[in-house]
Amino acid sequence: MAQMNMKEAIRDAIRVEMKNDPNVLIFGEDVGKVGGVFRATEGLQAEFGEERVFDTPLAESAIGGLAFGLGIQGFRPIAEIQFVGFIFEALDQMAIQAARLRYRSGGRYNAPIVFRTPYGGGVKAAELHTDDLSGLLAQTPGIKVVIPSNPYDAKGLMVAAIRENDPVFFMEHLNLYHAFRAEVPEEAYTVEIGKANVVREGSDVTIIGYGMTVHTATKAADQLAEQGIMAEIIDLRTLSPIDIDTIVTSVKKTNRVIMVQEAQKSAGVAAEVIAQINEKAILHLEAPVLRVCPPDTIYPFAQIEDAWLPTPQRVIDAVNKVMNF
């Protein structure tokens, strides 16, 4: 085992898969000699050469198109979109071309592509750099959406994503790159895509999150425990497909649910989770499922983002509402 932060775990996952499979390539804006804006690919070009780790022009549509073409030809490209707000230029290649390829070709072709992108607030970044746009891709059939919350999952999910024969949208929270270190195996291993993780057992309320909101929920759960309220925390890890079975099992135990996300309230993953709970476990609920989300506004300027993002106190307030319903 080695101690790694999330950035190092992601880099290590890419490294081990590049060693295992010569068809794995990584490219994007500044990912080569510089190692990416957050140094997530630092050292990979020196180790594997410029033909497998290389910079692209500042053109996300070109990055997406290159990834799609390479995927058809048998490569396993990892295409980095430097910040999540820049994916709009590549959505045609991601959501229309890559996501539909296997269906469109009757199974003759695959698009084994990983689209990597940082996202997430709390770092006072510039506009378009921090939005949680996961809902855009989660609604698209044919592409899986993965968001790790810790170094161990980050490496295992990245290895699994690289080995997938269909495209994966892999989002990495900016605030988690250097947040903490954890033990991570140095060899290759996988964490199952499509399987949520119960990170904390509880009996009174289920709190569901992904990425940074798992840690927001954990801080809230620590304070709730002092009140005698035992919260169970579920890390979705994969937003498409959603592991509804793990959620329903928890709902049957706790009978109350809070969903936490950084994306705006309407039409996001939280809404989908709640809809599926209503379809499959509504008779086990003792209170409505509540969402702790930012308001339906454009992501604010850095000076006021702390007032916009979910906080442990907002989670605690929501829990108290469902407990007293």
C-alpha cells in the first residue's frame, strides 16, 4: 500500500493501465510536459513518450473528435477536458457520437473513451471552472458518469473506466485533489462502476451524496451523532447508472432520506434519485425526501460561493426536518 491523495491515485491508475495496455493514450490541453493544470498527469510523458501522452490545441471539439476516432480504431483514449465548463464544445462528440456508437453500429464498434474533467466549488475559481454539470451527461444513454470521493475509489474507478468498452465521463472534484491521503494499492485493481458504497452505517436517516458532498454529509453526521441521530451515508460513486438497490436497502432501514448535490436543484441527479425512491420504496418512507442543493441560479462569483454551496449545517437542518415530520 502507498499513501496517495486523489490526484496521485488518478495518475497512478493511468500509469498502471498505460503499462498494461499499449493502446491507452492520454491527451488534452497541457497534459504533456506540464502535466496538466493540476499536475494530474505529471511525469507521464517522460515515462511513456510524446506519442502516448501529448498536448492538443485549445479546442475541446477537436479533443472529443480525436478521442472518438481513436476509439473506433482500437485505442483506449483518455481525453482531458481542462475544466468542466468547457465540455459544451465537445458535447456532440461525447453525447451524440461516442455515447451512441455501439447502438448505432449494431455492436460492431465501441467507443472505449474516458473523458476526464475537474469540477467543483469551494476553491474560488473563475467562471465555468467549478459547475457540477454531471446531470447533463447522466441523462444521456450510452455514457457512464463516475465521480469518486476518495483516493482508493479514484484509482479503482479510473482503472475500471479505462477498461470499459463504452464511454465514461469521469469527474474529479477540485477540492479533493489534495484534501487528504489514504492507503491505495500500488497494483492495478478495479472498483465496480455502477455500485454505490455505504461509507457510514446508521439507523435514523440516509444521506446520499457524491464527490465532495460525501464529506459534507460526513461532517453533518458527526454533529448529528451528538444529538443521538445516527445517519447512514451512501456515496453514489456512479451517477449513471445509479445503484438504486443499495439506496432502497438503506431506505427500508432508516425510513428517511436526504440527497446532497453541488448542482443546482432542478433536473439533476438528486431529482432522479428521489424519483426512483418514490417508485421503489415510497411505502417505507416516514417523511418526504429532501434535497440539499444550491438554488437554481448561475454559479456565483467566488466572493459569495460559500453561501451558495451545500454546507453541513444545511444538511443538519434538512435532517431535523425529516426527523420531526
